[in-house]
Amino acid sequence: MPEQRVVIGFDSSTQSTKALAVDLDTGTVLGQGRAPHTVSTGAGRESDPEQWWRALGEAAAATGWADRAAAVSIAGQQHGLVALDADRAPVRPALLWNDVRSAPQAAELRTAYGAAELARRTGSVPTAAFTAAKWAWLRAEEPAAAERVAAVRLPHDFLTERLTGQPATDRGDASGTGWWGPDGYDKSILNRIGLDPALLPPVLAPGAQAGVVRAGTPLREGTPVATGTGDNMAAALGLGLRPGQPVLSLGTSGTVYAVGSARPADPTGTVAGFADALGGWLPLACTLNCTLAVDRIAVLLGRGRDEVEDGGTAVVLPYLDGERTPDLPGASGLIHGLRHDTTPGQLLQAAYDGAAHALLSALDGVLRAGGTDPEGDEPLLLIGGGARGQAWQRTVLRLSGRAVQVPEAEELVALGAAAQAAALLTGEPADEVARRWRTARGPVLDPVKRDDDALIRIGDTLRRAGALQGAPAEDQ
């Protein structure tokens, strides 16, 4: 019998590192591992990159295949700023995507160039989440640390370089920095924020090999390492996503995206014009507050996650960490429309509605930005940690009016990274590997009539809230 070939895909997310050992031919998951991360809860959101490295080793070992994998790849949380010294050690904890302290620096970039010009250059209008704003913040607030920086990396870049000893990134993750466009690194923007392009890694072509595992790491020396990518791009690969198929991901953050054939450039900033990990585009809208925010409100109400009730007039905007879509980095949570007969279950359902509203409101724009007719009848693929929750499923069905498909496969980011690793060995595009593995199969929930009254009520509340907290922090 031919020797079994197994690849490992990693997902280094905000909260943990997950690893999947996958049979290259069948897509069967043969082993998995998980190791937690710690995130600060003080003034900002930070994490020590060294713990990501330790977690990667622990997760790899737990799969049982670390010493036998035929190829590996790493996907990671987007936008994070990893600032390294000359010895490639972090000069400070990494600034994570959901750290909103750099909102003033994002506003300065928008003022300097104009939103339309930034969208033309980089595909996106940067918010506090983008790496360019975070680097500008570091230079302004911690100049001594910035002076020590000899290399700037994204989270997946940092881990891939630790494995191989070679700097590398990919077009998908690079497109979330705010300093990369179709022609490469934007020297004008880099000059504006004071970042030497020599500090950045080369952007490898889709399907390229980043290097091989070096000695002294948790994986077998000499194992081929794919370029890796950002977590959203990896999830698209893990689904084998075809152009025009919409995805809603329910995790720490919420995202809605679709592979597009046209390069996005939304001057409103609602749709981020990301590249995918292949040769196309991945228009995407992202919220900071999703499952964790709703879970927190459930705890405050003393309810279980699915203990929701229909009815009532209350609206909850669960912006507990500020918000990115809409761009309200200084916002906080808001409850509007309470009555004597409002129940805790109705309030919890309103929190679900408020979290889903921003994503579903952006869906049409995401599809149009990628060149897809938003009136298409493709089911909405529901993924992420919340996708199997009954309350989340019912909420998305009711507010979208679309059929919803829930893939059976779990850990789609790690699966996408595994598909990248497999593609190194087979020569296939990574999305075709995932389609061969049939990762997107799962039940389809029939559409229901869209709850337009709830959507109007939330939209009206959001517009009223603008007078209290809606202006970006730099304008308040």
C-alpha cells in the first residue's frame, strides 16, 4: 500500500492555536491539538508573540504527527503588529486587531489621503484595526520601542519565519495592513507612517513555498512550509469557496465575505478590499463584537446562550469593545426601547439581532464589491464558533431572508492552512484541494421571511445613537 501522507494546518487566532493533522488524499482529520493564548484586558488588546510560538509547539505535538507531517502551513489572525528587534525577539507585546487605541492614527491617514484615494491604493479605508495605524501609534506613543524595531511582521509571518528562518508573507494577509496594494508595498504610505520597507517581508506568490522547517523547532526538520495566510483567507480556502458564495463567520469577531473576481475599492470603508490567498479578491466586512459580546450579555442577564424569547421592542447594540463596522472605535454597548414588559430573554435576542445586523447590512456591499449580484440565491455559509448555536442560526435566518448552510467541517481556518500545505505536494490550487475534501458539505436550512421590522428598528436606533457615541473617537 502507498505510504499515507499527512499535512498539518495551524490556526493561530486571538484566543488559541489550533492544529489539524489531515490525510492529504481524503481530507480525514487524523489528529488535532489546541493550546490557549492570553490577551491583555487593560487599555488595549495585546498578546506576547512568544506564547504563540509555544502554543504552536504544544498544538503540533498534540496531533501526534509533528514528527511525520509531509508539509505544514500556518494561518493567523489578521492585522496584528509584531515588532521585532535585530535578534528577531519582540520589542513589546503584539498589538492585536481589536486594539482600538490607534483610531486617531487611522483618522490621520484618512485625512492625509482621503478615503477614496486610500481605497484606490490599498483596496481599503483603514480603521484602528489596520496594521498601518498600529505602527503609527507605536511611533507616536512608544518612540523608544519603535527605534529598536528591525523587522515588522504579521502574526502568521512571525510564526512562519520562526519555523523556517526565512522572512515571508502572502498577498492575502498583506492586504490587511493598509500599506499593500496590487503593485506591492505602497512606498508613499510607508513613508507617511515612517516605516522603512526594508523592515517588511517579501510577498510570495500564491502556492509558493516559504521554506523548510529548520532544526530545533517543534516540527520535523526539512518539512516543506507553505506561505500561510490570514485567518479569513484561510477559512475561504478551507471551504473551497467559489466566487460569489457568501460567508458569515461568527467568532470573537464577526465577518461576512465572498471571493470576488473584481478588485474591491469601497470609499465608504464598510467593505475591506482584501486579496485572497490565491489570485483573486476577498471583499470583507468585519465587526469587533460578535459571540463574546453576546455571551457577556447573556451572563449579565443570567441566561443561557439559547434562552432567548421573541417579541418586544428593545434594541441592543452590543458594542462592548468599540466597533469597527460601523466605524465607532469609542462606542460602548447601548440598550434602547425598554418597556415594563421587556423580558430578559427578549433582551438577549435583541443582543443577537444587534450583533448580526451590522454584518448582514454589509452583505450586499461585500457581494457588489467583488462583482457578484447580491440578489443571487446562493445559501449563506455560516461558520465559526457560533455557527452551531440554535439562537445564532435562527437569528441569521430571520434577519437575512436567505437559506443558510452550516458546513459540518470544523476549524476551517486550520483546514485551509492544511489545504495550502497539501497543495505544495500535489500542485493543485489550495481551494481545489478543499473541494476534493468536501469540506463545505452540510445541512441547508430553508429561508424564512425576512424580519424587516427588526432591521428598521435597529437601523433607526443606530442612527439615533450617533448623536451620543457614533462619531469616531478622534472627532468627539
